[in-house]
Amino acid sequence: MTTDTILDELHETRRRMLAAAGGTLEGLVAGLQKRQRESGRTILKTRPTEDCTEVADSAVVDGDSSPASP
């Protein structure tokens, strides 16, 4: 264990959840998805983000506020 009690608790929770799901990541994901469906909560979809090249073209680099060259 580490000296970070919060991190230790997170690791222990992950171990317990994984064990309860049969020890596989696939089982854990399937169980969480089932729980999500059964919750009745509305799941919001996020909008797509800007294309990386559009963001890079408008970024300020090294304090230079001039537009980036293509």
C-alpha cells in the first residue's frame, strides 16, 4: 500500500468491483452498462469537438498571438 489513503481506497474499490464482476474487465463493463440502463437516468450525448487542426491553427504558441501559418 501507499502512504496515500485516498489512493489506497480507490485501488481497493476497484479490486472489489472487479472481483464482483467475475474478475474480468468485460464483466465489469457489462455490469456497469446494465446498471446504467436500469437506473432510468437520461444519458446526455456530448457534441463533437472541433477538429484538432482547427484548434491548432487558432492556438497561441509561445506567447505569440499572431495566427499560426498553415
